[in-house]
Amino acid sequence: MFKILIFTSLSLSLIGFLFSGIKRPHWMNFLSGLTVFLIVIHLIFVKYQWQMIPIYILASILFIISIISIIRIKRIKIEILKEDHINKIGS
């Protein structure tokens, strides 16, 4: 059961990253986090399986990329808010 959930969430994450030029829902940024969470639960209850190592690696890479993306989006939003605030004070 965990394998199917991991594979499904990983597939949706990959689809989201492949179509990154298209505006995607905000929750898709957190889908790779869900995949990592499912992998951790899988490792605790089922133990690791060598057949799943490529999926573990791919999920880890996508998780790191999504964290970087979320941080970058937050920085851009903060900069925009600062500029708006400065413009309102200056006018």
C-alpha cells in the first residue's frame, strides 16, 4: 500500500515539475514533502527495499528542489511587499 501511495505522489510531483512554466496550484509545492513523509513511514514500518532505492533518491532530489523553490518564492514575495511599502511611504 505504501508503495502505491509513494509512487502516486512522486508521479504527481514529477508532473508538477515538468510543467513548471504553467501556473500550478500552491499545494503541488508540498507534494514532494508528502512523498518524503510517506517514504519515512514506509521505512519505519516495512523497512527499506533495494528495489525502491531509485524512488528514494528521486524523491529526495525533488524534495530539495521544492524546498529551494518555496524559499525563492517567499523571498520574491517579501521583496515585492517591501517595495510596495517603500513606494507608499515615498508618495
